[in-house]
Amino acid sequence: MNNLILSSLFLFITLFSSAQKIENIRTEQQEKKIIIYYALTGTKTGQTFNVKVYCSTDGGANWGEPLHSVTGDVGKNVTTGYNKKIVWDVLKDIEKLEGDKIQFEIRAKVTGGAMPDMVFVQGGTYQMGSNDGGSDEKPVHTVTVSSFNISKYEITNAQYCKFLNEKGNQKEGGAKWLDIKDNDCRIYKSGGTYYPENGYKKHPVVEVTWYGAKAYCQWAGGRLPTEAEWEYAARGGVKTIHESSQTKYAGSNNINDVAWFTKNSGNKTNPVGTKQPNELGIYDMSGNVWEWCSDWYDKDYYKNSPENNPKGASSNSYRVLRGGSWYGSASLCRSALRSRSYPVNANGSIGFRICLSVLK
């Protein structure tokens, strides 16, 4: 008969990263399964981990191969966070587990490298919306957002190609993540490999659907910003918390300082980071390309928006777009302006940037 008898349970932790640590560990036995809870935390942001679990029955003298019959927060691309959970279906791996020298070891090795340069945005309270724009920008209302990180630049063709070469250009929501049928995105596929056209490596990726943007963010270990986070970052966060110090565009009242738009873009995208940044050191939040946000769009959402960390409507037909583009007028590049598109839409003026929550 198979046995699962744990006279004593020890947990040893190994983490191959100087900036991260595993903590808040607890274990329990549920019938013939062992549950391991842990937190993967630290100060360095943007990394994902390949988490493996090992078991020793001789006090750690021998560990053998990593456990196979494990589920939950284990394997590749585990992100930092609290309340991580691993479930080991013990008897699928071994005939019995008993004794007083049982030890477990968790090994978390960095698998990142996909996360781009990030800017820390300290949380705060601001007045979201504008009385100078359309009805969907009203009423101006108080919003508080928690601290987060957001990418310094829009995601580029070179960065998106790395993603495609690992994951492929999958179909989701009825469309491919990246629409390359006309090569307007300046990304090509040859011999099974995706690569950016020469001279366009540092241009923002375009022709990407909301699903394609979301998939990249998950692959890199982050997420799309909420609309409230996006506007707060564009306005300069706590550095411009008072309305009197906020600018019309992200970092300036002079659009030519900070944005590529229809009158100066040369009728195309331009390399990221070639205009002035805003007060937080973030580039191209006005102009260059529209940026997907995580929210469903609702023109009346501001009338009922919660004050703390609003996340948009519960459902709708459109996803939020922000920031304007190389193809649009100056008025479309205002930090408060709201736009939208179907999540399966992709065109030469839509891209995105990535966001990352900050652990408390």
C-alpha cells in the first residue's frame, strides 16, 4: 500500500538572485498531497522565475531530480508576489514518503531579461479627467493609485520580435496578435524567425491587437497599465500632483518638445526616446503611437469611477487607448484625452507599454 507519513516536515529555500527572496513559507498536508505556500519578493522589479521543487528523504544529503507532479506557482515565468501556492501530488512521483528526515527545497532561477527599462511611479491622489475635452473626460474626479512601475519607452519592434520568436504569432479573439500581412508593422518572418526591418528596431511596435499587447506583458512578467495609472504617469505623478503644475501634454505645453504627431512625424513612427521625457523620465506618452490600456472603455465611466485604483468598466465592446500618435493632431495627444478601439483591431498607429505592480 502507498504511504504518505510525514513525521517531520522541513523546508529549505535556495534562490539564485541577490535582489529577490522567498519568505512567508508554510506547508500543510491535505490527504495525499503536500501544499507549499510562499512569497517571492524583493526590490528588483521586472523579473520572472523558473521555480522548481526538490525533496530529500535523508536530511538534505541527496536531492535528485525536481518534482514532476507539481502544479500552481511553479515552473517557468513565475512572477513575484504573495500567496504563491505549489501543490505536490506525492504518490504520482514516488511510492511512499515517510520518515523524520524529509526536507524540501525551492529553487527559483531568474528567467527574465524580457522586461524593458522601467520607471518607478510613486502612488498618490490626483484629479483625473479634464473640463477642456470631450464629455467622456468629465467629470473631473479624485483618483488614488498605488505605486507601480511603467516602461520608460513604448515596446519596440526588437522587443516584440523576441516575444514572437518564443511564443509564435498566435491567434486570439479572432485575430493574430500581430498583423503583418502588409508588413506595415516593419516586422518580417523568414525561415520561422521574426525580425524587425533594418532601421526600425527601436521604433514602437504597431499593428498589435490588445490581445497581443496583453500576451507580451504576461510573457515579460508584467501587465498593461490601467487607464488611471496611465494618465497619472503621463501627468508626472507626484511631481505634478497639483493641477496648476500639470501640462497639457506629457511633460510640456509645447507638443513639439515631447511628441511625434502629424505635423512633425514625417508620416511615420519614430524611434522611441527621441523627444523629451516627462517629469518622471518617461518618453512618448504623448504621440508616436496610441497605447493600449487594460480597461474596457465606457464613455460614462468617470461618473461612477471608484476613487481607489479604478480598473474600468466590467465589460464593453472597446478597450481604452491613450496618448495620441504620429498620425493624429495635437489635440489627440493631450494627457487627459480618452480613445478606444475593438481589442482585435490593429493598425499602424497603435502600440503599448508595460506596467508592473509594486509589492507592499
